Amino acid sequence: MSNTFKFSSRSEKNLQGVNPDLVKVTRRALEISEVDFGITEGFAQPLPPEATCGHR
């Protein structure tokens, strides 16, 4: 099955810095999906210990 969905520039920006294997998964999912979707968040930097009160 093939569709014409493609990620928006915002989704593409959110994929920057994400593990390349995960990017491949998202692209393949979009190719075979019957529903259009986007990437709302991307790579997040780890929080410093003081931001988590030392808990992870």
C-alpha cells in the first residue's frame, strides 16, 4: 500500500538529532499508514540532576 503523506517541515525539524533507526521507523510508518500523522516532539536533552531533585 502506498500513500502520498509526507512529513511537514516542522516534523522534519523535530526529527533532527533523533536516532537514525527511529527516524527510519517513523518514515516507514508514514509510508504504510492509512492516516496522516506528524512528529510533535524530537530529541530532548537529559535534565540536569538539580532539575529532577536527584531522581531519574
